[in-house]
Amino acid sequence: MTFTIVARDKDTGLLGIAQSTNPLSVGARCPFIRANVGAVSTQAYTDPGLGPLAIELLSLGHSPEKVIAELGESDPGYAWRQIGIVDRHGRVAAHTGSEAKNYKGAVIGDGYVVMGNLLLTDQVLPDMEKAWRDSAGELFEERLMRVITAGRDAGGDAGGHRSACLMVYDTEPYGRTDLRVDFAPKKKGEPDAVDLLRRAFDTYRPMIPYYKVRPHNPSMIGWIDWLKSQGIEYKD
């Protein structure tokens, strides 16, 4: 149903999530990040309310492992949920309920978790983790994109890929990158949500430094002129 990476960049402290799924608008229901606190994805037969609750518990200093346990105590539907958590220290925990559909599981590493449910093959998660490891040194968002692309290429969601999202937070209370594809029709030969997210990110990527500076310098030149000043020609 959904495949995801939740991660912290150990060099910069950036927190991020990338994911794709068959249902619409995954970015509206599953990913939650608060700067300097942590990142959470709640998926499978998700209760979106668990995301803000998990973030609040992390903000109180609870470890990801403790948050996983506390969510289980409060949620009567916990057997249907899949949850991955990374906190601002890079500590990680995950839960995959017994009622989540196969293939399912989570792989935990240093500062990251890759996880999924209702996956087409059992190769999805290993390939996602490999993409994460192989992309060390790349821009954080690029690494996240490569991970979900690898998951999709290994089969991804057994139902297809109608929606996808990429979310990264720095120290500000808003995302440095927050891109979504809410609906990509399942038509043979047409780009799926992961393809469209890649297109959106490749277009947005040069703007990351611009949007970092502009809140503190609102009189700076417009974004198209700024791109030109960087030697980049914008094309729709």
C-alpha cells in the first residue's frame, strides 16, 4: 500500500520523508515533521492523528522506542498501523502491525527507516536501503528521491503509484522542501506519481537556496531572475 523512507541527515541534521502509494494524497495523511524534533510516517490503515501525537511526544523528550510503545497503548487499531520514527538525534524506531498486508516490513539503520506494506515483491525494502547507502554524499532530497525510485522500480505498491511526496525540514518551522503529487492516473505508458515527483523536484531543486534566504531578504530579486543570475534558465 505504501513504501517510505524516514531519515535524518547526520551531517546537516535535516529531517525528511519520501513515500509513494496507490491511494490518493499520501502527503496529506502520512508524513509529519517538526524541525528540531523529529519525523514520523503513519501508514497502512493509517490514523493520521497518530502523527501529530508522535511528534508531540518526541518534543517532550520521549525516545522513538517509547513513542512507539505509547502509541500502541492509546490506539485500539494499532495492529493495522505501520509507523516509522526518526528523532532529531537520529534515533529510530518502527512498528508494523500484524494486520498490515504482505509483503510488509521495516529496515532500520543509522538515522533512517525504510518500510512498506502491501508491497509487490520482497525486494522493495532491500533495494530502498541499498539506494540510501549508495547515495551517501548526495543532496539529502536527492537521496530520498533515489530511495523511493528504487522501491518503485523493485515493484513498489502492489496497487500502483497514484500519489507521492517529498518533505524535508531544516531549522525553520516550515519545510525547506515540501512537494506532493496527489493524483497520477494509472494509465499504461503515462508517468506515475514517482515520475511526476521527480520532475517536480528536479525543477524545484535549484530554488532551495533561494527560498532559504528570501524570508530574511524579502526585497531580493524574483525567482526567475534569481535563477538567471545563477546561470539557470527556467522552462515549464
